[in-house]
Amino acid sequence: MKYTALIVAAGSGSRMGLGYNKAYYRLEGKTILEHSMALFLDDSDCELVIVVTDADDYRREISSEGVGRIVLVQGGATRQESVFHGLQAVISETVLIHDGARPFLSKDSLEEIKQAMVKEEAACLMVPCKDTIKITENGYIVETLPREKLMAAQTPQAFRTEALLRYMKKAEAEGFQATDDCSIWERYSKSGIRVITGSYANKKITTKEDLQ
């Protein structure tokens, strides 16, 4: 199954306290973003890798390797806007949207979500929540959610490109701000999102503790 990978790496890294975009923090000699891109660049089914990021940062920190299969797109004011910008450059019927700060995606997980998209309209890597999740108000617990039904969303999240772009436009018109791309699909699509059980190793690097 052919697809385009859309990698969102337009953040500022404020929670990491780096003073620069965390996607360009180096792990084992390469930036986090390079690690996040590598699996897609090595996959013959990936027709194009779109990286939503500051072009000057990218060219300063990353070599020209992969030129021709990589397109740089300027980010927006929010993640949702950044994804919308990136979708304009997608060339495939299917798009896999991945966090630029999620460098530990396994080949097995990638293959599973690709396989799901042979039949599905949308799919998402997820893992069961290990902790008990509680709703609080004004400093007090008001409800405990049933852990057996809770899962944490990861990326990549996969969609039919044309439909997601259409739903993104609806969200923009309504002023709806989602916390992830699946939330857009949930709001506007009648098609379900297939859950693909991922790996806890596929973590997003958000704070310095995530590097340990």
C-alpha cells in the first residue's frame, strides 16, 4: 500500500527547556527528527515524506540526504494548522501523520497500520493505559474512568487524504480545535477509526525525562 508520510515537527520545544525545537536535539549523533523520518525513508511503499518544520532549521541541522523524497512545509500557529498545511502537499490516497518527536516507531507497528489501511478509512496506533485515570474539578476527584476501556493514542495516525482534508476545512470553518488528527475524523466522519495496538516503546519525547 502506497502512502505519504506527513511528519509534524514545527514545535518550539518549550517543555524541554532547550531554547530550540526539540526535533533537532541529537540522539546518538542524529537529530530526533532524523530518527523519526528514517523508517519512512527506508520503506519502498512511502512515496513522499513531508516534514512540517522551519526550513532554515532543517537545512542547518540535517544533511541533504533524501532530497527528492522529502518536501519541507512551513508550520502554522497550531499543530492542527501545521497538519493542514502539510496535507496540501500529500500526493498519495493515504496519509500517515507522525510526530516528529516520536523517534522509536517500529517496523512491525508501521506494517500493521499499513495493512489496516488496505481496507479501512482511518487507523490509529494505540496502547492500553497503565494508570488509573481520574477526572478532577477544583482540586478534587469527581470521577474515575474505567481503565479497561482507555487507550492512549500514538502516531502514526492514518487516513484517506481527500476525506481528512475536507474535514480539516470544516473544522477550520467552525473554529474547532482538536488535540490530535483522529479527533477531527471522529467529529466529522461516519467511518470508524481502526485501533491498532502499538508499543509502549513508541513514546513521544516531550520533556527531558523522556530521554532517559
